[in-house]
Amino acid sequence: MPERLTEMLMDTWTPLIILWITVLPSICMAPMNQSQVLPSGSSTGLKRLTEEQRVLNRSKRGWVWNQMFVLEEFSGPEPILVGRLHTDLDPGSSKIKYILSGDGAGTIFVINDKTGDIHAMKRLDREEKAEYTLTAQAVDRDTNKPLEPPSEFIIKVQDINDNAPEFVDGPYHATVPEMSVVGTFVTKVTATDADDPVYGNSAKLVYSILEGQPYFSIEPHTAIIKTALPNMDREAKEEYFVVIQAKDMGGHMGGLSGTTTVTITLTDVNDNPPKFAQSLYHFSVMEDVALGEPIGRVKANDLDIGENAKSSYDIIEGDGMDIFEITTDAQTQDGIIRVRKPLDFETKKSYTLKVEAANVHIDPRFISGGPFKDTATVKIVVEDADEPPVFSSPTYLLEVHENAAINSVIGQVTAHDPDVSSSPIRFSIDRHTDLERQFNINAEDGKITLATPLDRETNMWHNITIVATETRNHSQVSRVPVAIKVLDVNDNAPEFASEHEAFLCENGKPGQVIQIVSAIDKDDPKNGHYFLYSLLPEMVNNPNFTIKKNEDNTLSILAKHSGFSRQKQEVYLLPIVISDSGNPPMSSTSTLTIRVCGCSSDGIVQSCNVEAYVLPIGLSMGALIAILACIILLLVIVVLFVTLRRHKNEPLIIKDDEDVRENIIRYDDEGGGEEDTEAFDIATLQNPDGINGFLPRKDIKPDLQFMPRQGLAPVPNGVDVDEFINVRLHEADNDPTAPPYDSIQIYGYEGRGSAAGSLSSLESSTSDSDQNFDYLSEWGPRFKRLGELYSVGESDKET
């Protein structure tokens, strides 16, 4: 504690002592050098100097210092004196006034305008602001005129050790490989101190480890952390917690300090070999296991992690090296044993393997530590399984002649049960491969027989599948393909390759080749086809044609003479016998048609028809046919036109007899005059007592054929006429055959027994009696008008 107090007193009074030593000589020397320290603006000095002296002599500023100091964080009952301003123009009277301006003037720093003393009014913090720039000026108190130019000076805040070191980037995390040598770099930490680094030891830091020894050490001044113990093993301890301290004042007593933590993790290196959990493994597998199927797993543990723990497995010894294989599971690092080749319990019942696990990545620094591999023994027992039958051959090829007899044996297949307890085998044909059931098989011995005749020319190959099934276990089934080749026999006669028709020119020469014909045979002899051609015995001495065999197995037809004429004979038929070379030989007769044609001088056929002679020059039979076709077409068009015209003029309604009342002509103010005569058909107004018949329309054919509607029974006296008319209207609306479709149906039925009688004038001409129509005027205006018309007509008649 006394040392700390001494240091504080020295830090506080040292700048004051320096300030006093600096200022005191200037104060003492000021009266003596008054003429030299007067400011250039002083009027007194200027009066005593001549113009020459003003040029030669350089005036000096009258301020006695330009820098002051004040301690930070200083607090007391009164403001602290920072310093005093004084000018050599001040004679000691009260005529000079000191003015202070700049950073903190009037708030932080206050000046006595008479004495020039500057006081700090507040506690100052160097870390907040290290210095203040101020301006001082001396003016006349009465006139406020400046006595000299203003002068700038600085007040520096003197530092004290009031800030502890801080680790801004902490806490830290670092890694270092395990098994590292002593002094291996781990990481570097950094602390900062807000105190002044150029003044005293307030910011001089020293680092040390509080926790983490003896594993790690730190450089006191550089803060570099290093390993302090050799061969630190990650598998023993992976993570370390280290506490670092930074202390100022160079680490001396009384300094301030700060701490941080560093978490150091040891990273893995490949310093451990793989090790099998057990030295002997036992596995069992069924003999019918599929190839590539895993049968067991082995595991070599490695204390390392990541890439350093990866191991590869291999079979290095054993009697099943070619039967089994081992691979590495990338996820679990297990060794997976798989089957490479089929197993057979009856052949070998167990295998012994020696497997090895070795690290994939080896660190050469630790090779001397021993081999990074391990071995284990694996014993595999093969268990018996019920296996399906095995055929003596994977495929079978059988041959049979196409003329083989039904039920004849064409071949045999054999199979056996490979199990120790052999089971009898039954054979069958997969009928999906023999849909026509052309073959049978003996279920006991596997002999294949013919069920239907074969024809090589229809199907040369038959592919069937034979199924072998154990009688004791029907689920054990095997299949084998059987190919049956049908061998050829000479059972087809040769014939012309195509239907030939030869053309003979009328101007041909004797010995000229008319046609070359070839033959085909559906059979396929081993030595190829050889055909014999001949004429029928009765045609051997044919006076017109002869034949000649060519070397290419074809036949040439030759003319014996010239002078053939179409008028004499247009077509000749030449039967030719074709025989093959089979055993026994087969033959057939084919007829060649030879047509006599007219040819040009170059032998080009022009016409082969007899009618060419009778047609006029320049007009062929084809032209005549075209002309006749055109004439017939014109006649058909004319007939159709006439028929349509007649059909158009016929009435729309077919009637058995004409009604004398063709139309009802109605005259009233609302009608259309004579145009109304085309609106209604009298057929719609037939008397209900008459015969109701079906009158079809002739102009429009209905889409649906309806049965003719039945005529209604005669309406008795006293019937409801409105109901009758509504029924007829409904029938007409729903009957597509009722004419016409777009007209208004009007029924003018008056009923029977009317006191007025009939109003029709159709029968008036047949009566000679006079009629009086005056009573019509009593029926209303319309009937009165009708009476006047008839009355006029009668008078005209008499006249």
C-alpha cells in the first residue's frame, strides 16, 4: 500500500513539477526581456522602435507557454488550477482583460480575466478526451480592443491507471493435434488497455496462466499459448479449459488485470490400430443363398475417429477365398461377408477364413508404434436346403422328320434331385409353350413323343419348356428349354414361281424365245433344288412350241415357226411337267398361257386384242367405252331432272278424291285478302262424321315414322265442341305427318241441329227457291253485312 501511494503521488505531482520548472524561468526573465517579448501588435513598443529597427528585428509572441497539463479523474473541494496566462504587456494594472475560447471554454475551463488563471471545473477522463485546444487573447478592458493577436495553446489530460485490461475477442477456442511435442503453437490471445500506452506503465501488459497448467504455457509479453506436456492423448482427455490473465503496470503489484478463457481441444491423429472385438466368428448359411447376399458381419474397433478410424477388410487365408468376399460398410465400418459362388451342401459343408482389418490412412510418425492392422478367424457352416431338380443339360436340341408317325419318340430329358434324400421326379410340358399340344412327355422317364403331325414348311422350329417337379415337395420345380427342329422330307411338288403369261409376236421368227419360266419347291433338300421340265406326252410333238432347259435351273419356251395370227388363234395353252430330284421325286403340271400380240418392228408388244382389227383407225375399245359411259350418264341426268320436276308439281297432300270445297275464303278487316287462300287446307275441316284417314305429306319426309292416327268415332249430338277442337289441335301439334307443319289449324264445326241451318252458299246454286236473308241483320253487324252481300247477289241474278 505505501508503494501504491508513492506511485500515485509521483504520477500526480510529476507534471506539476515539470510545469513549474518550465514556467519559472520565463516568468523571471520577462521584465528583463520586455522589449523582446512584446507582441508585434504592442503600441508602446512600436513607438520606441524606428522603421529600420522594425525591419531588422523580429518581434516575439508575448505568451510564456503554449501547453498545459491536468490530471484526469482529479476531484477536490475546489476547482483545480491548470495554469496561468500572462503577457509581457501586462504592467500589473487592471487594464488588461484575458479572454479564453475553444474546447470546453466557459464550461470545463474557466479563466480569471484579471489574473489569467485557468481552472478546471469538472473531472476529466483522458479515455473520453485526451486534450483540448483553446485560444487565449489579451484585450483592453476599457475598449475591448485586442492588445495582440490571439494565441492557441493545448491543455493535455494527464493519464492515470484507471482502466483494467480487457480481452475483446474472448472467450477463445483453439485446437492442437494430440501427441504434439512440447512448445507446439496452440493460439494467441490479445488484451487491450484504454490507458495511455506512451505514458508510464498504465498500458504495459503482462500475460500469465491461472488455470491449465502443466499442460499449456503462455509467453508473458506475446500472449502465445503453447503445449507444455508431451504426448497428450486425445483418447485419455480430449478438451482442456485454460484461464489467461493480463495485468498492466508491467505486471507489478498494484496493476489492474483482466482474464479470459481458452477452450483447447485435442484433434485426433492415427495413433491407434484397429482391433477385432473377438478373435473367432461363427456363421451359418443355407446352401441355396443368393449370390451377393450378406451372410455375416465382423467389426474391428478403432479408438481414433473420422478418417483415422476407417479400415479396409480382406480375406488373406482360408479354403473359401474364391467362394466368399468381404467388403467395408462405409457407414458402420463393419466388414460384410458375401457369397461369390453357389454353395453346395453335398459337396462341402464348412469353410474357414482368415480376415484382416487394416487402417486406410496411416500416419508415418507412428509407424514405429506397431502394425496398424489386426486379424480374426471366421468359420462358415453350410446348411442343407431342399433344392429343386437338376437337369442333365441346361438346354436340349431334338430333331424329328416332318413325316414322323404319331406317338413316336423324338427325344428324352433327364433330371435328378441333388439333395441327400433324393426324391422322384415327374416331368410335364409347360402348355403355354405348346398351345397346339403337338408334343407329349412321359411323366416318369421324360421321353417326348409326337402328338400331331408336323409340317416343316409351316413351322421349322418348335420351342417348348419341360418342367421337372419333385414328388415329395411340389414347390421344388425346375425348367429347361427344349428346341425341336423339324427335318425336311420331299412331300411338296415343284410349281411355277409365279403365274406366267407369255406374249408371242405375230411377226416373230422361228426359234425365238417367247418366255423364261422358273420353278420353286417348298421342300429344302440338302443338296439344293434340281428341276426336270417336260411336255405332256400328247404335247411332245407340239407343232407350235418347244422347250429348252437352261443351266440356271430355268426353262425357255421357243416358237417353232412364224406366221402366228390373232385372227386365226389368239391364245395358246402349253402344259409343262415339272419334277424335282427328291426321293421319291415329286412332280406337277403347270399350264403356260401364250397370247398372240401385234408388235412393232423392234419386237415391242403393242396390242394383244382381236377387236383392234374391227375398230376404226385411231379409235380404241377404251375410247368407245368412255363415249358410251358419257352418253349413259347424260341420259340418267335427264331422267332424274324430269322426275324431280314432276314430283315438284304434285300436291302436297295425297287425296283419294277431290273435295269440291278447295279453300275457304275468309274476308274480314284483319285478313290478307286473296293471300289467305294459300294459308289453309280444306282437308283440316273435314266433317267429324266422315272417314278419318292418314294423309301423308309428300314434300317432307318425317325423321321418325309414326303410325297413322286412328280416326275418331263420330261425334254424337250434344258433344262439347271446344273439347273436340282442342283434342284435334293436340293431335295435329304432336303428329309430324299432319299438314302443314307451319300453319294454323282451324276447325269451323258448328254442330248439329242449328236453328240457323247451314250458312254455306255452295249449294245455293242448285236451289231455285228464293231466299230471304233479312233475318241475318238481327244476328249482329257481321251477319248483317253477309246478308246484304247475298241479297245483292240475288238481285243481280234476277236482273
